[in-house]
Amino acid sequence: MRRQHCGLDLVLIIVFASVLLLSPAVFAQTRGLYGQVTNNMGEPVPGVTIHLTQVSGKGGELTVKADKQGEWIYMGLANVAYRIIARAPGYQPSSKSNVGPSLEGTRVDIIMIPGDLNGQVIESSAETQKKVAVDAAKTKELQQASKEIREAFSGGTELVNQGKYQEAVTQFSLAVEKAANMSPRVQAGLLANLADAQWKAGQKSEALLSYDKAIAVEPNDPTLWVNRGTVLNDLGKTAEAQESFKKAMELNPGQKGQGFYNIGIIFLNAGQTKEATAAFRQSIEVDSAYAESYFELARCLLGDNASIPEAIKNLEQYLKIGKDPQNLQTAKEILSAIKK
């Protein structure tokens, strides 16, 4: 699609041309929380329900069950602060606030106090203690598998941080293999990390297959659909990528801003500026705090002399709320060139 630059000086044209080279695909990296739930005697508390909610109030409530050793893990979390509440019959609820997930997983151990709903403390019976001991013996193999999974996961994460993506693929593949008997959430999280490493290693088709496997066991995780859409877009399958992003928005309406932004990027990379402009405007409409949409909308508007005032307005808003250092610098350069 040909763009018009009438009335723009040479400096602006040069700056704008450099901006057009910057069309990074958004890739929501998988972050997680994990830990163990024990009682006040240090004994594992099996079957605890862990409730996760964003401190901001967005995204809805997420839940995961602790295993027989009280161990739990939740991957695919947004990079925001969470409140964690643990609930189990016979125990007082236990909570922790402002906990941030990380790429390698943030450990959060929880201690629960036996008691009824009124907070009255009761003692664990001998029968309960015996049952916990029996369950621990039965799950010894699973415990070892969990340890091996964590070691492979940590090793893979470290290799990704070092840029050794192919070696990371090997580690994450081992973790996936060891997690055959783990919960769908654990399997999906590990598959997502494997897919991320494969994508960074240039194995795009393999990454798509891993995301498809993750979605097969955890179909309601919006982050998996977002990342799948990114890989599809990278493979040139734009229509399928859009559908994947739309599915993510259906599952998590609170992230529609990012969803429309992702669709806008697809159109922009395909040279469909009109469609990209509409998508970025939709992103801002549903989430006025989604900063990158202001920057990308300005990119689209700069091609038409009549839209320069609106482009300036969006760039100025981006300078107020934007966080990407490279885009912030580019926005400053464009504004400086326009105002000369």
C-alpha cells in the first residue's frame, strides 16, 4: 500500500522509514508461580485449591489444585502482581498479596492453620496424619519426577536467558517428557516454554505444534492462544493468526487491548494500513492504557498529511505512558522532526 508524504520534510521521511522497519511481533512470555502448601506442623496439605487474582482486579480468578504433596504450579501468568488465597476443608484460608510471577517461576510456599470457618483451631487427627504419610509413600515417584521437572525447567530457562535456544529446547523437551503424569496446567506450561524456545531457535513449525499440544490439554488459557497467534503470523498464516488472537480475547476480555493490538500488527506487517489503523483504534477504545497501540496508530497516521495532527496527539500520549525505550526514542525523534 503506497503512502503519501506530501508536506513532510526529509528528516521526517527518514525517521518514518526507519520506523517502518520496526514491526516486532508481540510474544507473551510465559511466567509462573509455584510452591508447596504445608500445615503449621510442616506436613504437606494435599488437595488445596489455590486461587490467583490480579491485584489490579483484571483478568478474572484462576485456580489450580495442589498435588498430594501440597505442591502446585501455575504457568502462563501475566507480568502483574497477584493475590494468592489457599483454601482446603478443615483449614483456615491463607493468603499472600502482591506476588509477581517470573520467567523461571516465583516460589511461594504457603502455611495453613487447621481450623473451622470461624477460625477456631483444631488438631489434625492421627488418622489424618497416617493418611498423609501413606499418600506421601505412594507419590514418591511423582515427587522425584517433580524434582526432575523443576531442574529441567530451571536449566531450560537459564539457557534461554543465555541465548542458547537449541540447548533450551532439549531441557524443556525433557521436562515435558517427565510431566506425562502431571496436571494439564503443568503440562501446558512446560509445552509453552518448549514452544517459546523452539520459536527463538527458528523452529517455527515445531513451536506451533507444541502450542497446539498445550492448547489440547489446557484449551481455556488465553496466553497460549496469543502465543500461538504470534507463531502463526510469523509463519505467514495471517488469517489463522487473527482467529487465534480473537479466541484469546474471548477467553480473557480484560486483554482485548492487547488482542486488537496483535491483530493490528498483522495488518501492518501485511501493508494493510487502513485495517491496521482500525485495529489499533479498537485497542485504544477497549483499553486506553495499552500504550503500544498509540505508537502503532501514529505510525499508520503519519502516511497521510491530513492525519499528522492526530498522529502527533497519539505520539504525545505515548510519551506519557509508553515503556518501550526504543519506541519512546523514535516517538521523540518523529515529533522533533514534525515540529521543525
